[in-house]
Amino acid sequence: MSEARVETLNGKKMKISSGPVGQNDSVGSRVFNIVNYLIVSLIAFTTILPFIYIIGASFATEYELATRPMFIIPRDVTLDAYRYIFSSNKILMAFGNSVFITVVGTLINLFFTVTMAYAVSKQRLRGRNFFLNLVIFSMFFSGGMIPSYIVIANILQLKDTYWSVLLPGAISAYNMMIVKNFFQGIPQELEESASIDGCNDIGILWKIVLPLSLPVLATFGLFYAVGHWNAYFGAMIYMSGARDKWPLQVLLREIIILANASAGDLQNMDPNFVQPPEQSIKMAVIVVSTVPIMCVYPFLQKYFVKGVMVGALKG
């Protein structure tokens, strides 16, 4: 609550609030704020509750999962699901593949997005409208899965290589358009001053534009990273013959499929595997595949609103 002071104006005493301008301390305003907080807290709780349940269920026994429809803390804690997931060295190999694909893929995405966005943001670029129309056309029309597979597997000969999942999505047309709008909002006087000092376009991009674009780069870098980390379909169809290059998501998918298989099938996949629980393994797989990428969010969260909104509004 704000404090108030009393001042005299034309012989009359007036009560003047010393709190923030526009602050309303009325009863209706307080009730409105309380109701808003309760609604937002309820929505936040209902959003995070399923994930909390998944974490608790991943440590629960099969009997508890079958008899208790909903719980947060299991009665009997067991590590059978995680012991099964990490019983093979393929998990660590797949985790390393996912990290490699995520890091390299994100760098490729940012490189092509930034370079093309900077080029088409300049009015002096010859054929600028033609290139922009091509980008917009690709946002609404696509060749489809079969032509894409033919190009990648047969024409480019990228099947069973990392490039088969890195190059097809090297740039997002939507993200590139937003970054372009952000670059157009940077004052031209900065680039003109650098040009007078002898900088070429590459020097201006590297020394002037990119340092001013950290919010946008961090935001879309995270978007690209999450997309690479969660992607499994491309690796499933393009890397079917290279199991040693499978990312984590593809291997975890196979673990779920084999979780209900016979012991003989499990031994064929890997002789080190132990018989898994049937339900908690699915919960543990979700935790294993989600927690690593979630650890990146706290470091980049402050850039979200600034990066996306500025790039979307300026232009």
C-alpha cells in the first residue's frame, strides 16, 4: 500500500498519494487482482500437474500405477524404469547424437536465417521482391513427403547421414521473415557510419547488426534447438539403416515399442537390456527426453518477449 501526504492548496488541505501514478487501492481493484491471481494460479497448476504426475509415476511400481488413478508422490519408489532405459550403452550414444544434431542444426539454422534475412532486408538488393515472393510461396505450398524423400535419398544421396536431418530444415521461412523485420528496424545511421569507416556488408552484419540482435537470435535459436531435439520422424525415415546415428527420440520410441515385447525380442535388440516395467517406462521416457532441453529455458527466457515482439512489430 502506498503512503499519503497532506498538502495545503489555496487554504484547503488535500490528500495526495505518494504511490505510483495510476495506482488504485479501492476494494473493487483489490478483489479484481485477487481473482486474477487465483485464476492464473489455477491455470498454472493445471498445466504443470500432468508433468508432476509423470515424474512421480516414473518412480512408481506397476501395481501402484494400476490401482491409483492419480498421485504425485508414489508410495513405493522404484528405479526399475530408469534402470531399464540406461541398461544399454545405446542410450548414451543416442544422447550424444541428439546433442550433436541439436547444436549443429541450430547453428546451421541461425546462419542461413540471419544471412538471408539481412540480405532481403535491404531495399537496394536486386530482385528483392522476387526472393521474398519465393519465401512466401514456400510458406503455403510444399512438395510433400515422397518428393522430399526422393530428393534427399536418391538425388542428393544423403540417406543414413546426419545431413539428411540437418539440411532439409536449414531455414524456416516464418522465422526468417520475423528476423528480416527486426533488421529493418535497426537505425540505418549505424550502418552508414560503419560504412563510412570502411566496413563492408559482412563487417556491418558481424560488428553492428548481430550484437544488436541478441534477443532475436537467442529466441529463435531456442525455437530451432527445441525443434531439433524433439524431431524423430526425419531420422526415422532417412536414417533407418544407421542405428548408430539415431537420435535419442528415435531410440526411446523403439524402447516404448519393445517395452511390451517378449524377452526374446528385447535380447535381440541388446543383450544387456533387462525386462522393463510396462507403464512406468513410458513415463520415464518422457522425463528423459524432456528434462535436458528444459534446462536451457531459464537461460534464454528473458529474451522471449523482447525478441519475438520486436521482430514482429518493427518493419
